[in-house]
Amino acid sequence: MASFQGKRVSGKWAVVLRWAEKQGVRFSLTSGQRTMADQWRLYRVFQSGGNLAAFPSPLAPHIRKGFSNHALDVNSLDGGETRLERWVESKGVDWKNTVPGESWHGEISRAGLNKLYKMAKKAMADPLKGYRADEKRWIREYDDLNRLKKRTAKQSTRRNALRRAMAKRRKGIWRAAERRKGAWDKYRRRDRYRSLRARS
Ligand SMILES: [Zn+2]
């Protein structure tokens, strides 16, 4: 079982919510996926004063046993629920407040969650996976330096040193890849070569 902001959520929701957070959406999750025991506890707590918790059943919105798209409760007083809802809808997925009077309670369809999950996986995949550790470091540092509007002399020197290191590695990859048939397709040589070539 995965968690997000310390709350239990399905693995797919965890990935999607992490992506939302990474994209700068501010919200706080108050409740995610519940077990039957959690639901019974809430049901009993709320029984005295107008029941705010659904009757415990495997299909209750926050349980949805066997499915990933359980309901989420997101704090709505600070605007977080609206921000998350808008973000979900900006990705082409419907967010529904299915319980009248509970502006914090949102649900999306199974297909909707699958769609968001796929988008999140793609967006957050490490494009440098399989690259050598030093290549990752060079590329990231170089890109950081390149984003600066103005570089100090020291930063320019460093940038040049990185270019030299990457050029040298790129030539090494080229030699290794040209040595025999099919060698370009091993160890991500083609991608590594291209990434380094673009920066040196
Ligand atoms: Zn709820």
C-alpha cells in the first residue's frame, strides 16, 4: 500500500498526486483509501451526529476493494480541493464531488485514474535512466549552468570543463559502438551519445 502526505492511498493515486505536487498544485489530503476497519471506526464515530461516513462496504467510495480509484478527501477550506480539481480537469479527466454538502470529497473514474497515472509515469520518468552516474551529473550540472541568464567567469570555466568531459565520453561511446554490429543498441549508447553530442 502506498501513501501520500502520510495518508494511505492506492499506488496509482500516489503517483498521480506526487505528480500534481511536483507541478506546483498545493493541497492537503485529509483521507485517502480506507480499510473496512477504518470505515467501521469512522462510521461509529459519526453515527451520533448525522452520519458523515458511508456504511462500511467493500464498494464504499473510500474503500473500493480491488480498484485503485477510491475517493479522496482534500481540504477545501484552504482552496486546495479546488486547485486539485482544476488540475485534474486540466488533464482531461472529470472530478466529481459525489456527496452533496461535502466539497472536500472527490472521485474520478477508473479510466480517468488510469489515464492520469500513465501521464504521470511518463512525465516523471527519469530520461537519463541507464546513463553512467558521471554522465548524469555532467548533464544535470551543464543544463543548470545553461539555464542561467548570466554566468560568472567561474561558471563559464566549469561549463567548458563539462563540455570537454562530455566530448571525450561521447567519442569513447562512438568508438565502442562502431566496433561491432549491434553495439549501438547496447547500454543506451545511442541515447547517451545524442545527449552528450547536444551538449559538447
Ligand atoms: Zn470522502
